[in-house]
Amino acid sequence: MDHGSPSGGQASWSELLAAHRLATFVLLCLGVWLNAVDALVASTIMPSVARDIGGYAYFAWATAGYMLGSILAGAGAGLLAERVGLRRGLALCGVLYAAGCVMSALAPGVWPFLAGRLVQGAGAGFIVGLCYVGVRAQFPERLWSFMFASLSAVWGVATLLGPLMGGLFAEAHFWRGVFWAFGLQAVAFAVVAMIALPTSDRLPEARRSLPVAQLGLLTLAVALVAAAGVLGRPLAAALTAFAGLALLWITLKLDGRSRVRLLPRAAGDLSSAPGLGYAAVLCLSAGAIGFSVYGAALLQTRLGLGPLAAGYVVASESIGWTVTALWVARTPPARRAAMIRVGASLVALGLAGCALTGSSAGVWPIAASGLAMGGGFGLCWSFVSQRILGGVPEMEGALGSAAIPTLQILGNAVGSAMAGVVANLLGFAHGFDRHTADHAAPWLFGVFVPVAGLGGLAAWRLAGLPERDDRRDGMGGGAPASDDVCSVG
């Protein structure tokens, strides 16, 4: 670890960006960028992809597969850092990400394209996990807040540039160029990793194990939900989706009884702050992801928007999240419960607005609904995370922190797969047209309002619990996880 100047010194941006740290700083920001920009680029180009190589029935699988790959890889990021070191680990995962991009860029049909998305997601999951390990390993503790603020800023930049990149390539009828561009960035990332990081940076072995059984069951659960979308009969689709969701619930229950766990023990206790917080994260993420997956396609089909304009309307959600998150960053503790309740409610209301405006309104009401939904996330997300971490025992601090993005990605994966089921039952399996879009929009978003509502209910109950531990306010520290648990990244 880089200890730099004595710990009593005053931290500053100039210290973070000092010459001997600058390359590492750029490396970690680039790693987060590769993952942050994906959702907005993918939502912008997917209508062009489907028109070119087919696969309307598998439209949502591009997102679900990427998210699933991220979950599986993210679970092993910490172990990879311990076994091969950050330098080689980041370089190898940059190559893996680039390989997924090449597979998608060269795909002659939908199945090679989806395989590429899965590989790309795995590379991104490893990279993001290793980047957060790198913050701890390569920077002194007094610079962590500056580093995390920088990584958060990367997500804001991705919000602005993601639709632009995807839209320009799509309007040029060269969607494959997106993957070539990101493949080259991933190669550059691997090269910088080999140059910027020390040759001997292997972390101390923590003798951790992967929760292989839980990860396998999660994969099967998401696969069942996704498969339900391509079954021709509604009854078969409903039963398959129900089986996938039931398996997901069983997996989460089994995890709490396992020696090697993916989530803290309290994650399944809906009377505890971690249990309620994780439920809110999972349900709110699952409810809202349909707007990202299908929003651009509906806007292009129903309103005749180009990929660039449609991408920025969908990006209204991310813009709302970024702006409100910055606005509430200094909210005093006495007002945080209110922010949790207002924010979670606004997510559900914004999603309801998408359902009401998706088939009859113009661009601005739809953008306003997306902005409200993202604004709700920004209002409540950090405070929900703090409540979760405040209720997690010290020995599960690392595991509890890692479980927040894990459940967010899992919610996105399951939600996108379910959105594919609904969309295909409504007629999108055969392509997009104006009549289908007008008919489908209210249902495609409306059926997820109850899911977001469950997340809102969990958040309201969470806000009513007393804050038990403010010591982790902000970064959610905590001691490293014990040997019998696994930290994602």
C-alpha cells in the first residue's frame, strides 16, 4: 500500500494527482468508466443491433447476460487480486473485456453477440472489483474519499457521453464500431496496468472461498427467467418465470445458512436494517431497469426519435440520480430518514409516470418521468447504503459493503430478464412497430410498479428503524470479512 506522507498531513487533490500516483489514478478511473458507460451505450444501440442481426425476442438478454457476467466475476475479484496481484489481474481482465467486445463486434447473429456480452460483463465485473481493491491497496487512507469522489464523477461523465457515443455510432449505421472502440480502450487499460502498477503487488492471502453453489443457483435462476421470455405460450412462460424467481428466493435463503456466503447473515431478516436495505436495493433496481432496456427502442419506434435523442431521454434517469445525489450529500442525520422515504416513493412514482406517458405523451413528459425516477434513487441510495452498513456486524463489514452492488446488479439482471418476458408476450418478439409500441408501453412499465412499490415499502420500514452505528457514515468501513465469507471485490 502507498503510505505517502505521514498520516497526519492534510490530504489534497494535488497529493492525489501527484506524478507518482497519476498513472494509477487514470487506470482506476478508466476501469470504472468501462463499466459505467455500458448501460447507456447498450440501450442506445440495441434497436440497431436487433434490426441488423435479429433477435428481437432476446433483446433484454444483452443486458441480463452482461449483468450476470458481472455478478459471477465480481464475486471472484478479491480472490484474483490475492492470487495473481492487481497488476496482472487488471491486465488479464482488460484482455477478457476486450475479447467480449470483439466477439460482439464480429457477431454474425444474436447468439454470438449475446456470448460476447456475457464475456464483456465478466471482464467488467472483475475490473470494477479490482479497481476498488486498488483504491485500498495503492492509495493512503486519507486519500480514499478523494478517490471515491473521482470514481463517482466517472459515472457522471458516463451519463453525458454514453448516449452520445452510442447515438453517433448508431446513426452512422455502424453499431459494431462501439464494441471496437471499447475493445481498444480495454487493451489500452491492460497496457497501462502493466506499466503503472508495481510488479510485486500481490495481496496477503485471506484464505477465502467462493460461494460456488449460490452463484450457480443464481445463474440458473436468471437463466430461467430469461428463457421464459422466448416461450411461445403464456402459461409456460409464466410458470418458467415463477420457477426462476422461486429459485432466486431459495438461493438467498440458503445463502444465510451457508458457511461461505455471498451476503451477510442478516440479509434475509426483514426486521433488520440490512435485510430491509438489501430488499429495497434489489426491488427498486429490478423495477426500474426496464426503462433503460426498452426506453430507447420505444422512443425510436413511437416518436421517431433518432438513436442519439432517444439515448439522452433514457439518460434522464442517470442525470436525475447524479444531480440529486450531489445535492443531498451534506444532508444532516436528522433528515436522512425523510430522504429515504421521499426518494424510494419518487422511484415508484417516476416508473408509474413512464407507464402513463409512454404510449400517449411526447418527449418531455417521458423525460420528466425518467428524471423523477433517477432523482428518487439519488435522494435515497447513499442513505439506504449507510443504514445497511450501520447494521452489519464489524466482522462482516467488507461482505456487507460488497453485497450492495451485488444485489443492485442482481436486481438489474432479474429485472431486465423479466422485462424481456413482458415485452415478448406483448408482441416485441417479432420486432418493433408503432402499434405494438403504443399498446405495450403502459404494460411494460406498469407491471413493474408493484415491484418498485415493494422496494419503497422496505425503504419506508428501514427509515423507521433507529440508526445504530454512525461510525461508518460515508464510506462504510468495517473490518475485513472473516475467513468463512467471501467479499465481492
